[in-house]
Amino acid sequence: MRHFHILIVALCMLLTGLPSYGQSTDYLDFVVRRSRLQPLMSHASLSICVHDISNDTTLYAHDADHALLPAALNKLFTTAAGFSRLGKDFRFKTQLIYSGTIDQRGTLNGDLYLIGQGDPLMGSSRFKSTSPDTLFRKIHENLRNEGIRRINGHVYTDASLYDDEMVHPTWQWNDIGNYYGAGVSGLNFNENNISVYLSAGKEVGDMAQVLRVFPADVPVTLVNYAVTGPADTTSEINFYGSPTENIRIIRGVIPIGVRDTLVRASMPNPPYVLADQLTRYLVAHGVPVTGAPGTTTTMPPRVHAINTIESPRYDDIARLANCTTNNMCAEAIYKYLGYYQEGLGNYDNARRFMNIYFHELGLDADGVKMVDGSGLSRDNHVTSRFLCRFLSAVARQPYGMDFRNSMGLSSQTGERNVLPRVAEDCQLVVKGGIMTGVRGYAGYFTDAKGRTLCFAIISNNYDCSGEEMDLVIKTIIEEITKLYTRD
């Protein structure tokens, strides 16, 4: 009997020295269930999963197999797949070529072409190195170095690497006219956005005034229905219009007293706008162009290469997609992966590629539907369990740390309002996904001993503001970061 007691004591000592995850998650489970009892969660869905990466063990799950709208969490799948196939040093390339011949006077008797490869940041004002002025100045220098002083022909752009369906057919009408619903083309310009500067009228109820548009002379007709509201009104402007139509309808309210405020809309037909803007630049800088700008999908039998224009590195583009929730960058990656797989960048090919990628990671994608790269479609759905297993699988890949770095640290991410403080020797990396009625957060937490877990929290259809829902999720994330201290 004495030996039996000694054995029991030894076993107890052994067990207390091992992680006791069932006991550790009691606090987390209490917080989750308390959250579910709040009135604001009466009709909401809440799916949570926490996974230990080192042990490949699920630490906690609450309704983890319930498929929900992920919103921008879709970007995690897209950017990870890009790291897998393209690598962090990949750059999108745009070819500058010409047809015809150059005579002794420097006249190109032929046409100038820009052949796109889906670069999402070509002509983007976000960086000096990619800005319209930098882009056009480089092209002007390339032409001068080639001996071209005049173009007796046209400036054409070719966007045929991707199909002409710039936005997914399930994207909502109230999204696609705005900057974040601009979609992506095989040849993009200024992130496929136009900047519209507005001012309120003199009196409440007056029409707001459109002051100017950038890029200047962009072929778009603005139909303005925006009005002036009281001073305590929240400014809210929306644009309506499809990528193929040169009309943008403006609706909304601007508080009285607001002057020269910037609002961005999606750009109609970016490949044509690029050809038009480049033509205008060349003419203004002493290179006459006799023909009208245009777009094309065919090349003459004989052309001459001038230069290759490269995008920023892939890891910078992925970081932009994740940290700033840039839909266009995500869609550009997504469609390029479709081109990588099938030779044409479209949504069907991209979706097939993603299914292959999930299979390669050893993941069963039942309950997962991914129709776009950014998460703007409400046809997407995913479970928190799958998202956790995905993050765990990617963390074990050679590109795992590159992917993780693209998500942004807690001190850098745009989701600071939902992140708890963690000790300096710990690291919390999170990506958020937000749209009307949707809050989703997923990421990695590493403690002071180097132990890493991943987690996913998704809520749909809550009866409160997004800010109130963020407070609920912040409390849950805080408990997740304490799990290792309770083992």
C-alpha cells in the first residue's frame, strides 16, 4: 500500500510539471461564455480556436467549426500563398516596348506599348519610387536614351494577362464605386483610384461642391448628389459606378464648414487612363504623339524592348495588403496566382490554385469557400478551426517568418484598439478583418520562452457597434495571451 501511495504522489508531481491545457483554458472559457451572455451577442455568431504550433494541438475551441464571413482575414490565405510560390523577392514586371522604326530625326514611326503583369503599385502615389511623376519621368528618360523624340503613332496599354473582370461578380454595388472596391486589372494605375476634393456648401441642405479631381483630366463624369449637413454631422461620402463606366455618382453628407476634403473613388478603365495620362505627359515634356491613346490585347509581329519597370518587392506588397487592408494588392496577388497556375489571371483559376495550395499544406478545406483574394465578397466563408490549422501549417514552412512579418506587430498594426498590452519579451502579431456585421482577428502569440500559439476569432451579426464588439474581442485575446502562464 505504501508503494502505491508513493506511485500516486510521483504521478501527481509528474503531471503538475506538464502543461495542463484543460485547466489553463478555464479562464478563457469563462470569458467567452460570459461574453456570449451579453445582450449585444444575443443573435451573434462567435467562433474561436486556439492552437499550439509546437505540439500541433488545439488548446481551445468554441463553435470552431461554424463557417462565418472572414472579411479581410482572406488576405492571410492570399499573401501566404504568394510567399509560397513567388517568394519575398518577387517583383511584378511591366514591359515598355515599341513597334516600327526610329528615323534619323528621332521620330518613332510606330507605337509605344506598356505590357502589364498585374503590378498593383504602378503609378501609386503611396511611394515616391512608384508615383505617377516618377513613372512617367523614367519612361521619358527611356525614350530619350532610345533616341525617340517624337511618336508618329499611339501609346497603347495591354492588360490581357488578367481577364477584364476587374471586380468579383459578388461584390456589392455600394462597394465597387469606392476606392476599396476598385478591383484589379492586368495593368493598373494609381491603385485604380481617383481623388475627388469636395467642400461643403454655404448653408445646411446646399449641394456640396466638387473642387477638383486627381489625376487631372481623367475621363470621368461626376454626378453629384452630396449635400451639406449640420456641423455635428459625421462626414460620409460614397461613390457608385462600375469599373467599365466613366460615371461616378456621389452621394452622402459633408458637415458645414468642411473645406477641400479628399475622398477617393474607384477609377474607370485604368489601362486607358494610364495610356491617356502618359500621352499627356510626353506631349507636355516635348515628345509629340500624333495618335490617340488606347488599349490593346494584340501585339504586332515585330517589337523592340526598351525597358522593364519593376514593382516593389513582394514582401512589401504583402505587408501593404495585410497591414493596411489594401484590397487591390490582395486581388493582384490572387489573380497573379491564377495566372501562375493556368496562364490567365482570373477568379476561377485563382480559386483552383488556392485549393491546390491548401491540399499541399495537408489541410482539409471542407467548410471553406474562398472566392476572392481580399475578402470583400460576402460569399466567402471560413471556420476558425481551419484558419488556426492554416496559420499553424504556414508557420512551419520556410517562408513562415516572412509571412508572419507581413502581418505587422501589435505596435504597428492598424488594429491597435483591439490588442491588449503584452510584455516586452513577448510578441503578438494580428490581422483584422472588418466589414458591416463582421469582426475577425487572427494571429500569433509568442511568449518569453519562445512558445508560439496561433488563434482565430470571428463574429458575425452582432447587435452593437463595431467598437463595442472590439472590446469583447480584446478581452478574449488578452486571455489567450495568458494561456502559457497558466500551464
